[in-house]
Amino acid sequence: MTLLSNFFSPKSIAVIGASHNKKKLGFLVYENIRKYGFKGSLYGVNIKGGKLGSRTLYKSIRDIEKEVDLAVIVIPAAAVPGVLGDCGKKGIGSAIIISAGFSEVGERGKKLEEQIEKTARKYGIRILGPNCLGVIDSWSKMNASFASSMPDRMNISFFSQSGAICTAILDWANENSIGFSRFISLGNKLDVDENDMLRFLLKDEKTEIVLGYLESIDDGVKFMSIAKELSKRKPFIMVKSGRTVQGAKSISSHTGSIAGSDLVADAAFKESGIIRALSLEDLFDYSKIFAFSPEIKGRRIAVISNAGGPAVILADIISKSGLKLADFSDRTKKVLEEELPPEASIHNPVDVIGDSRADRYETVLEEVLKDEGVDGALVVLTPQVMTEVDKTAKIIAEAKKFGKPITACFMGGETVEPGRKIMEENKVPSYDFPERAIKSLEALYQYHYFKKRLISDPPRGLRGKYMEEKAADIIRPALARRQKNIIDGETSAFDILDAYGIDTVKRIHSVGYEDLGKEAEKIGYPLVVKTAAEGILHKTDIGGVKTGLRSEGGLQKAYFSIKKEVEKAGFESSGKVDLYKMEEDGIEIFLGAKKDENFGPLIIFGMGGIFVEALADFSYRIAPVTYSQALKMIDEIKSKEILNGYRGLSRANRGKIADAICGLSQLMIDFPEIEEVDINPLKVTDKKCIAVDAKIVLDLKATVLELVK
């Protein structure tokens, strides 16, 4: 048995702080362990001794002669370090510290945590908490918490950083016939954190679905790695709060740790196969559909309704989701035409009209579920004069025999409540509103898509020592100088991108007046000319850039104009300019990357040009990005139709874009010294994808030695 296993199935427990005072947590925790049927040995410890009911309270953990697997500590914070030392001397390897008053309250509490951590390391004790609700395990019938119930036994495990969220989830679950296997409050995460718990639940045979609530993630790279392995085997549904700046600020004051960037977290979840619930309501809804449904095989959904309004609403919702309305086979449509009244709709969504009784629902539901072009079904019922609520609910429950996910939406209140109860008893996921039903079906499909995806798809042959060395030859000296952290397109950013398979604009640097015509012929007109003078951040703003030059005469005129404007702005003209081939054709896209200390590099793709921030149309992934994932990124932006040849535009070469995404991803992996990359725009046509402007920002705190391979 591992030390983490002792948190769930110990043979013996000591509650340190057990009390006969019914108003104290020590009494509640001790009583919860006793009354819910824990079969192992239970000991109470109280410094005053005495009795709790018929049982003796020990004055010290050291007074217990027999072996103790788990200590549950419910005493004032200041006394915890000393008591934990006694646990170590006793040989106890696992402790739940329910006590509050640690890092969440300030510096004094933080120092107490440091003492606890030092003691735990000395004796090899695994700590859950402090400042946590405790643990509930339905298999060992152990409620080592101050939550006042024991959930039904199911294959779902839940962990949370917030104790208050734990009690709310538990109360909701009991009301909705949802049970749990393991139920864990992490608290301040002094020792056991989300990564430890995920690793345990990954191998736990009694857990098939994992739910979680976190306010902060301490080691994002490790979290992603474990979560991805978990998601390959078991659905992992999670709420990560702190999605806004205001939310993150409130979290940092509540937990003592600052929440990470939500944008990065969202990309990390997507990469790891985590189903992200944006609210507790979503978490509840998704848990029902995953617990009560077979695996969905595709995204084609049939909708059956006895009212036109909800059917139209659902058609709109589905069209904007990752699902699609199923196209019925000719056979299915023929049967529906024969069985339904003339005024009914035999197309999807199927409107069985308002006078539909249970038998009509049964006919339609069975026929569409037999259709091989249907992956799942949603049944909508509104209470009308001839509606048979109970019978329809039973028919929906019986349709589970077809082995496809079925959800129901009985719209209304008291009239339809008996039907909801029937479906709840028969483990049919039921929702009050159609939007929630579709979101839940979409979550089910997202998980299917993740498992189907080739997770191990490698980057497209972009890693090569020669590439890495070429980039290092540019980055190493720049870091060594530690004067300027920006490598831009006018210097060497393009050379670095070239080294990683990202095509860049043709260019010649530092051209003098006498060589303008000769060098221009090498590149070809039209041209863009930029001043080569140093120290100018925004060259366009001072007149240091001229575009659309199509002749040597125009080029010479631009040269003198730039020289004059640079000197007028107070800069020293070098007498040199940089020449760039002007890429006139193509759609402008954007590629970017930003290093995140917790999760790793974030790769960003979207529409580019001067409206890149205004449009805010991006997709994201955490590096490394595989080729198939890069293609998916292209499909995720709202403006993807522009890339597909919208209104006569050249169709963008998606393969070239994906190659560029993979190249940027590998660059960020190879060089953690890079803080940020901005490539805007890239001009993409059906044949090429060319970086027209680029900027690479270095982390000047990085050591040059890190570059030595």
C-alpha cells in the first residue's frame, strides 16, 4: 500500500483533536468516521484525555500502542508542527491537516507551514492540506472530513482546492443521484498537490471519471504530462477559476498563490485532453453525461421534439457547436413519413408535433437510433394536453439498449418533474434547458475526438542540429552582449526563422547608394526600403520606410527621402538602407509565441496585419505542436473561410502554414532563452507562406551556458 493509498483505505485512523464538544470540528470529524461505517481501528487524541462516548481519548499520539496508518489533525495551527513531529516518531506516514490558519492568512501562517514541511520531510510523511475539508472514500466507508454525508458509491473521483466547493458539489451530487469513489479536498497543497492526486487516480481501479476544481496550478508542465496520460484512459473534467484579472486577484488573496494566465491554461487543457468546464453548472452537467452515457462515436446528433420552437433553437445551437445535425438515411425518412402525421417534420430536427403521445416518441427514437448516420440523440418534451410525461421518460430510458448516448430535455416545472425523476432513476442524463444538453453532448464528443487524435504525431522533420546551431550562432552573442533583448527583422530574426523552416522575405541588408540598382536587381521589384540606422524602434513613424518601389529611379529618390527624414528625427544616418522584396499577393496571417514559466511556450495563430489585435481571432497550443495539431489550429479561427478562398481570394496553402507553426514550436522548445516571437504578417498564397516582418524578444536573465549543447 502506498502512502497516498492511506488517505483512502487506511486500516487505522487517529483523529488528533477529537472532542466531546459537539460544536467543535474535532467532534464532527471523529463522528463522521465512526458513524458512516469505517471498518478499521479508530482512535481519538485530545491533550486533555477523557472519553468520547464509550471510547478513551489518548492524550498523545505516542500513547497509542498499535500501528496507525493515517492521522487526521484538527487542532489550532500553532500546535500542528509539534504534533506532526510526534506522528513522525510514531511512524505514521500520512496525515490530513484540516486545521486552518496557515499561508492563507499571512506571513505568520506561512512560517508555520514551513515548519510543517520541514518536519514532514524529516520523517517522510505525506501531507494533505492544511486548511482542507478532508477526504471521503465510499469504498472504505471513510468520511474523514467535516462534510455531513456519505455519497453513493460510483466510479467518479473529485478533487478540489476549495473546501467550500467540495461541500456544494457533494450536496448537489446527493440530490442528483451522482456518487463518488474518492472525494478529496487539497487545501493549501503544502505537499500533496493536483499532480500527486492525478497520478494516483490514473492508476486507481475504482476511478473511471475524474472531476476537479483548481484555482492555481503549481507545475504546469508536469500537470500537462500527467493529465494527458490520464485523459487517454479516463475523462478528466475540470473547472479552472481565475479566468479574468479580477478573478485571479481574488484567488491570490484567498489561496496565497497567484493564478496563472488563463489563456495559457486553456491551451494546456486542450493539449492534455482535459474537458474544461467554464462553470460549476457545466461541471455538474458534464459529470452526468459522462457517468450515464456510452462513448460517443461521432458528432452527428438527432433531435426529436414535440414543439417547433425548441427544435429551431436547438438547430441554431448545434450549428454553432462542434456537433452537427445528423442526415437521416432514405430508409429512416421513409419510415418516419409512414408513421408520422402529414404535418410532422421527418427531417432533423424531427417535430413529432404537440399531440404526440409516448408511442410516437418511441417509434421515432428507435428509428433514428437504428440509423448508422446517427451518433447520439436529444429528446425534447414540452408539457401539452396530450403529452404522456411518465411513459415518454420510460421509453427514453429503454432506448439506452441501442448503445448510443441519449440525453433528454423536459422543459417546464412541476408537470414534467415526475419524468425527470424516472430518467434520474434510470441513469439518463436530463437537463432543464436545451443549451445545457447540447453543451454536454459536445463535451462528450470533445473527449472522443481527443482519444481519436494521434497524440504522438511528431513534428514534421524540423529538428536538425544544423538548424539549432545556426540559430544559436545568432542568439548566443546577443545574450552575451546583454544590451538589447530584441532581435528584429532588420537584423537576424529572419535568419533564425529560416533555420527553422519558416520561409522569409528576400532581403539584402546595409546597401549603400552606389549599389542600389545592382542589389535591387538581385531581389526584383517591387521593393520595400527601410533605413539601416540603429536605435530606431518605429521606423515607419519617422518616415524611415518606403514601399511600392518599382524602378531604380524611384529607389534612389526613396533613399534620399529616408536619409533626410532620419536626420530630421534626430538620428544619425548610416548612409545605408535595407532592401526587401515586397510581397504583394497573399492573405496576411499572424504567428506568435510567448514563454510561460509554468506551462511552457504558448504558440498563437490568427489573422494578421494591422488589425491583428482588433480582430482578436486566434487559436492556441502549448509547444511542442504536431503537424495535425497545427492543421487543427488553422481550422479553429473564426476567419478560417478567408483562408479557403473566400470571394475570389487565393486559397491559402494550409500545409505551408502548418509547417511554419511546427517550426516556430520547435524553435521555442530548443531555445528557452527566447521570451517572445512576433511574426506579423506572413503572406500566404496557394503556393507559399512568407514571413514579411518578425521580432524575437530574448530573456536577458538567461545564461549563455544554457545554449551550449
